[in-house]
Amino acid sequence: MAAPSSALILSIDQGTSSTKAMLVDSAGTVFRTTSVSLSQVHPRPGWVEQSALEVWASVQQCVRDCVTYEVKDLVVGVALSVQRESVVLWDTNTGDCIGPILSWQDQRTAEAANTLDSEGHAGYIFSVSGLPLDPMFSALKAAWLLDEYDPLRVRSGSGRWRVGTIDAWLLSRFGGDPVTEVGNASRTQLLDIGTGTWDPKLLEIFRVPERGLPQVVSSTGPFPAIRNLAPLPDGLPVLAVLADSHAALFAQAGWRPGIVKATYGTGSSVMALGPRTDSSSGVCSTIAWDFGSEGAAHALEANIRSTGRTLSWLADLFDADIDELWSEAATSTSDGVVLVPAFGGLGAPNWDREASPIVAGMSLGTRRSQISRAAVEAIAFQIDDVVSAFQAVAGPLQHLACDGGMTKSLELMQLQADVSGLPVQVSPTANLSALGAAHLAGVRAGWWTLTDLEVGLPASADAREVRPRIAAADRAMRRQSWAAAVARSRTRLFDHTADLTA
């Protein structure tokens, strides 16, 4: 590849399964990308941990791989997008992490969530944070870490130990006072999303001292300058920080009306700018970003726990290559088999922690190919459930903007368009989170405006559009079959209140 002729922004995307880096020039063209895989640990059923030191090492490795000697002097700033809700506890004096990262997938705090619900806190939590009471969000994880390592809140209460999301942890490696970006902070369930500040009552409910939290700043900072990211020089500015799903929405110019973004990964995030909503909608309210005098941009948001993870689970179950399952799914029909991947319960719009994973409609003739197809269909139907909830709150939508590794499957994208009844636009860029963070950094650097981004920079052009091909009656029948399976997933198998003698 020829050397770039202009300045570059390095965008780092720290995700669940890997850390990626991307160099973007002032025309918006992606010059180079690199990736480093990450591991997870499952000490007990429902527990999901990562190593904070491994995450930091992966960031350093990605930078070394991406920023070669011939381009290092062209890099004018850094952008950062990160996995959300995962929590780290660290010592501000030494920089050492205390215990593991508790992943956003971790479900160890389910019983604590039930307790807070029974105590009547769920309504207040949603009204202030915009988020339902659920183990996925950061507050319960932060409380668990503090209970485990600082039960009296002595170190966290003094500010020596801080607990925060991945952005705060990575930024802490550069020095200075601990800070966290407002969109990431809005995923903790500790932030008042109306004021953008930590809420005293939420801190009391979750038993997290305010001095143990980083300071909330806008999506463009101020952030500490980088340190120990060779070959980049210390002191290079961090221009922008976004949560990964928020960054993907930004890359889709998601501030335009009627745009809903779906990211297809281990789980899925569906997001669109829109008004705050109440808990009956089944979707969350969150802060997408805040980078100017107009204040915070609020969004409707929903999380689906298992999309790509469903296929990797099947690959493990059948001791098969995941590409084989994708190939089978693309050339098969489900023959009435419906798979509801409620591993750890169901996320939006059901938010049912006790839902069980099921495979319905099997017969003696059912084979692996039908189950593989049902798993892919489950991805599309879960996204569609959320899209329908968004339409109920925000009104008609124009199109579904899709990104993530699974969008390379034309079969899945056609299925999504068919079941949702909306045109699907597929990003030509695999890592839209890194690109979105780079776009915001470019706005901060004065390279382009929001209008430029709406028109489309080179790396955003040539999106593939997939349009619905099935009739409305067929769509309704498929949705009905899926809804029936979800209802079965939510049935309590051991409900002894029923009259079994009737």
C-alpha cells in the first residue's frame, strides 16, 4: 500500500473479542487496519471475565502493528471506541487493576438485581438512568467488585481506587485525573441522563461512592494525552471517545431522522436518536454523544444478548466450524424449527432474566442444517422485535443501517429486510465503531463537518442496499411463529401455583 499523502487519525476500537486499530486520512479514507484477539474466562456458569492487563496489552500491540515507522509522524491524534458496561476497578496511585474486568455479558449479579427490584427501586432507576434494572449494566458489577475488594468502601471512598467502564480504564493509563466519556457513563445506570451527572440516590442504591468514580466529560474531552503507545510520541491528543455502538451510529450519520442502526456482533445493539421513553416500551434511553453547545444527543437503545454468540454456541455444541453452519443456514430452511437464544435470559424488548433458551418445532427429521437456519433467523427476529418497539415510540423509520461482521452474509441481510419490512443498508466498512470515532475526531480536528459526513466520505460510500421481498401476510405469519416461541421461552416451567388436578 502506498504511503498516505495527508495527516492521519489513529482510531482504536476496544471490543469484547478483539481490539482493532484503524488509520484514517483527512479525506475519510481508511489507510490500514489491524486486530488483536482477546480471551474470556468463565469461572462459574454465568460469569464472564477478562483481564484488564490483557486488554491494555492488546491496545499497545494494535498500535504497534498499525502505526509503522513510515507513517508515525503523520498521526495527529487518537480516537477511541470501547465495549460498554464492562467494569474495571483500579488503584489510581499505582495504576494496577484490582480483580478482573466483569464483562457486560456477566450475569453474577442477577440475584442482586432481583433484590433491588423487590425493594421497589426499579422505577426510580429507570426514570433517572433510562435503563431497566438488569445485570448487564455496570452499577451492579461495580458494587460486586467493591463488595469483593473494598467492602467498607475505604479505598474507593477516598478516591484512591476508582471503578469505571473500559474507556475510563484505558484513559487512566495515560495519567491525569480519571475521566469517563458521557455516553459510556450513561450505560452505568449511575448517571442522570438528563443532567449528565452522577445521581446521588442511584449511588446510594447501588452503594458506589462518588469519589470512587471518574469525572464525566463530553465525547470530545478534555482527555489526557496519550502515553506508552509506541511508536506514537507521548503527548499526542485524544480527540474523541465514544462507546462502540454509539460510534457506529455516528458513522452512519445517525443524527438524520428515521435512521436506526443495528450492530451485529457477539450480541447486538440497536440504536436510533429519539425521545426519552418509559419502561413499558421495552427499550432504553441513553446518551449517544455530547460534543458541542447543543448538549447531549439522546437515543433509544436496545441490547440483545446473543446474536453471533448463538452461532458460536452451536459450533461448539456440534464440534463444527462456524463457517460450515453459516453455509448450511444459507442453503436450508428451518422447516418450522424456531430457536430462542435466551442464554442468561432475554434482553430488549422483553427484559426477562428468567427466560429459558428453547428449540421448538423439532421432529425426528430435524437435522443440524435446520437448527443452523433457525439460529440465523433468531438473529433477524430479535432485531425486528426491537425495531418494532422503536417504531412504537418514535414513529415510522426510513431504513435499517447495519454493520458488524455478520453483515457479510447476504442471506441474513435479506432475511432482516424481509422480517422487518424495511430497506437494509449494509456498511461497506467492517469496523464501523472505529470509523465513527475517527469521524468525530475529524470533526474535532476541523477536517470536516456534520454536513460533510451526511454527504458521505469515501469510506462511507457505496453502502449495499437490500430491500424486502416477501408479502406482508408472509411477514406477519413469520412474526407470529417467532412470538409464540418467545412466549414459550418465558413460560415458568416450575410454576406450582397452577391446579395440576384440573
